Amino acid sequence: MKKHSFKTVAKLSVLSTACVAGFMIFGGEKAEAHGYVEKPASRAYTGSLLSLENYAAAYKSYGQSITNPQGVETTKGFPFAGPQDGHIASGDGKIGDYVLDDQTEDRWVKNNMTGGMNTFTWKYTTPHATTKWHYYITKKGWNPNEALKRENLELIGTVDHDESLSDTNPTHSINVPTDRSGYHVILAVWDVSNTGNAFYQAIDVNLQNDGIPEEDTEAPTQVKNLKQTGATTSSISLSWDEASDNKGVKEYKIFRDGKQIDTTATTTFTDESLTSDTAYEYTIQAVDFAGNKSEMSPTLTAKTLEIPAEDTEKPTNPSHLHSMGETANSVNLMWGKSSDNVEVKAYHVYRDNKKIMTTNKTSFEDTGLSAATAYSYHVVAEDTSGNLSDESNHLLVTTTVGNPENEWKLGTFTAPILYTAGDIVSYNSKEYKVVITHQNYGDITWAPGANGNSLFVIK
């Protein structure tokens, strides 16, 4: 693929959102399911933009991500869990290949960036209930010609969320270090609260910091105006004013009753799993990128609510019920978490107005369905006192037609056919196993048995 400056990519990015969204809907997973970093353009999103200029060349250089930048998803828990070292950029290859893991100094298009406070904007093709986003950058002295590993990355910011939908928080302010220059990789991780997965976005940047700054020994200012902004019988919500620092505040340490319980890059925090009708003492401490710590904030005493003698308040209704994907015989549902003055106990799932499942999770896979059939779903929350919420939105979903004969078929650009690694297909009286997940857009040279085709092997 020919070399591109980021100016080329920037020009492509101003194409209509409808055009780009329409193109990406043909990705290896359902386009409405996920999200990607739009600005500065992530490695995956850059490939999708370049594919508008030259599809074949972009596919060769960026692989499956060109039609599915929102699908770089694997298990969460980074850096202690999540993708394996060497496969961080591709999310363990769950997108269908490991192309995004290729790593050399001049392999990828880079975003020019100056250290200090920078904004990162996500594009959510469908929002999800979210616990946090966390950002990492390659350390000083990392080797850009070696595979990306945990040991090469350091945390530069965390944006906590209240488990509401992600579209309420699309842009994050992250303080990028000023003590390094040249090529670096920033890793943005989006943790979904009601699944075991997270989305991973590698962002290639060219840091343009002037010289090496003097050693930073100045501590941030003391955190002020710490206050309680809300409470339930089991949680307390806090907020405070932003501290200032000569090089920027990296994070805030939260202390409850004298012991640190968490850190956050924002100026809000919700402490959960507390005891009802109980007072707690909180203090906050600001920390900058050099590790300098502010004085402790003044202590705030906050209290959880008492469990009412008679609870008659119903939970909020489950929000944004949607499908994470359909097959010929299943629908994978997900919805936003309900809140309650005491506690939500369960969710009741209805199909065609008949209850089919009660669960304490915010997701459910309905199986044993008929192919090419429309089903209507809604969800109702119940609290520990038996109060029921209003109904969620009603969702109409149609299962896929399926291909019971598993016959290989030729797709088209407007109606591509997905072939998933591990599937068995038949063609010209032979059976083949799919070895690489891919979409067929009408290219007969990708048929099983075609000369030079490595997408299938004879079973």
C-alpha cells in the first residue's frame, strides 16, 4: 500500500458520516454493536478511511478492520487480563485476523500530537452501559519495531462512568506526557459494564514536544469543594473541583475512612456496595505525571440512606434494549441498568408479551428460535421489595434466514456474506473449513478451492 500522510486520512474523514457508516455496516460483526476512536483516528478507523480511496490496498494493509473498526473487542481487565502480549492492537484477533498487531517504526499512519491535555472522541455505533475508559501510552525508550506488550505501556488516564450508556460521554480529556517525543502508541480501552468484554483501540501518534522538560517537583494544588452529590442505601456519589498543576494532573486518589479505595481521572466518583444508614469519611488527593501528590482535601462525612420501612418506589425502567446479534435460531439481547432507591433484584425478559426469563444480569441470549422470524422483546426491572418498573422500549428483531445446507455462496458489495473461522461449507461437492473470518463481497477468486485462496482448507 502506498504511503499516506495523516493529511490524506484527514481529508477522507470529512466524507459524510452517512457514507462512512453505510460502508462499515458490512463489517465482520454487526455494525450497531460497538465503537471506535474517531479523533485522533485509531489504527482501525484509519484503515476504514483509506479503504474509501483504495479498498484492495487498504484490506491488504489493515485487514478485517477496514469494514469493522468498531469490532476490536475481547475480554476486559487490562492490563491484568485482556488480550495477550503481541495481540493487543487486534484484540486477540477476534476481529478476524492479527494484521493490526504488525509493528514497525514506519508501518502505520500517525497523528501529529503535542503533549499536555488532548481530547479523544469515540464513535459509538451503539452505546453500551459503561464502567470506565482507560488510556495508556508507550513508555520512554520503547522499541517501535517490536510487538506491543503490557510492559511497554503505562497508564495516563482513566475516565470513570456510572454504568449509564456510553453516548453520554463521547469525548475525554487526557493529559498526554510531555517528557517524550517521536512515535508512540496510545491504547484506549472501553470497558462495558454488563459483559466480560472491552473494546481496544490503538492510536499511532507522532509526539511533538520541544526538548526535554526540566524535572517536575511541583505538587498539584489541594483538592477543594469535595461534596456529596447523591446517595442510595448502598452507594454515595461525590464530586470536587479540579486541581491545578504546572504539568497537568494525572489522577485523583479516593480515600474512604483513611484507606485508598480507588483512583480516577475525573472529578466525580460513586462508591458502591456500602452499608445502609452508615456514615463514611472521604478525602481526595491529586497526583501529577511525575508522581507529585497534593495535600489531602478536607474530610467530607457522607451517609448512605436508610432502608425504608415500606418501599413503594419502583425502579427506573431498563433503557436502550437492543440486539447484539442474531442467528437463524437465536437473539442476543442487552439493555441498560435500572436504578432504585434500595436495590434492583432482577430483570424479567418478555418475548411477544410472554415472560421467558428472569435474570440478575443486563443481557440474555434467547435460543431455540425459528429462522427468518420476527420477535418482539421488552424487559421489566424488579426491586427487592417486589416493585416493578415500567417496560423498557419494545424491540422487534428478525432472525436470519440461515444456510442449512452450508453451501458456499457468492456475496455482493451491498449484501456481503460472512464466513466465520471454524465454519464448515460445501462447494463443488467438497467440504471446506473456514480458517480466516472474512466477508465475501462478490469476489469469485475467494471461493473454496480457488487458486491461491488460503481462506478455506479441505475438511
